Amino acid sequence: MIGAIAASRQRLLHARHSPALASMALSWRLHGLPVCGSTEVVLNQLLAAGASAPLAVFSRRQRYGHGQRGRVWLSSPGGVWLSAALPWPQNPATAADPGLAVAVGLALQLESLGLKAEIKWPNDLLLDGRKLAGLLPRLRLRSGRIRWAQVGLGVNGRNRVPEGAINLAEALGRRCQTSAVEALSARILSALDWAAGHAGDPDGVVIEARQRLHLPPDPLRIRGEPWQAVGLNRDGSLALALGERRLAWHRTF
């Protein structure tokens, strides 16, 4: 698995149309498993044992993956399921939101395949209004300084998906090899390269995210009130409006 991902990554980085990707490429340490309880648990164990970022753990299937607010993360064979630790600027005040940076990196990879992706704040990536990917970002801090960024990612490749979701095979046409797990994994690593390469440019990341932001038509109910999402604030929080009132909804790490 890891050998095939590494080979796909080298082919992608050396493609003539990807010089920018090659210049941002990180020296990833990759671990692959046929099945595990949670890639995040395995990643944390490796980090606790002395491993360092950039580090990524892939699994063909997770038994107990979890997403936003502890929801079960379905991780069946045919998708890409991973957790990764990325180098990140130490000062939280000058560091980009890792969730937005990774989402933009993924969107750019999809755009290079001719697909138009939208970012559904805070944790989803959509194609044609249907969920293609979910991510769960975290910042690991010590004494108020960032040690590294961490992200759990699930991207639908060729796996079966529930109603309201889409996989890459359907979006591209089932004969396209990009939806193969190894090729898709290589593109995800390049998306993470982009995120780490722009981690020190929070304004630039927000500008890119705004261009791809999905604004839900229905209001969000907060404390019983219907707030409408209207955009992204400079700090990456979701801008909400209720008449003349404004509210910033922040992601928690």
C-alpha cells in the first residue's frame, strides 16, 4: 500500500504540469495498515513514541473512526482514510486555520482534475452539493505555542457512499484511475503539502477559501435564532447575519 502511494506521489510530483507541487513537497513518513480502530489513535501513538511531522497514517478501513462532535466516521474499503501531522508555525496569531488550509489544498487538487469543489464550513468538501470529503483538524499546543497541526481525513474514492454523498469515481467516471486509492492518496498528500506551505499566510488561505465557500441557503439556528451564513471573516470564522446583527462562529481545535 505505502509503496504504491509513494510511487503515485513521485509520478504526480514529476509531472510537467506540477512544478509548484514539487517545490512544496514535504518529506513524508508514511505508515499503512489494512485495518485499524482509528488512524488518529495510531498517529498519536507514533508521535508519543518520538515520531515527528510530517507523518501520515493510512488505513484501508477503520473500525472506530470518528468525525465532528464524535460522530461515527464510516470508513469502508475504496476510500482514503488517514490522519496526518504537519509542521505548522508556532505562533497561533500568525498561523493559518489548518482546516481551511487543508480544504483549499484538496479543492485545488480536485480543480486540477476539472472538478469544482466547495468548502462547507467547517469540515466538509462538496461536489455538486454532495459530500466528497470530511476533515477533522486539530492544533497541538504546548505553553501556548503550536507544536504541529493534525488532521483526520476521509475522502470517498470508490467506496459506497450514503445518500447525500458522492465518491470520486462517480464524479470523474468510473474508468478514471485517479479514483484508485493509491493515486487519490498521492493527491491528498500534495494537498497537505499545499496546506503546510501556506500555513504562514492566513490571509491568503482565507482569500482562497472564500472563493470556494459553500453558503447554505437555509439559516443556522443558534440559541433558537435563525442566523444566515454570509461569508468568512479574516480569522477564518464563519460570518453570520441576522438583520443588522453580526456574529462570528469560531471553529474549536
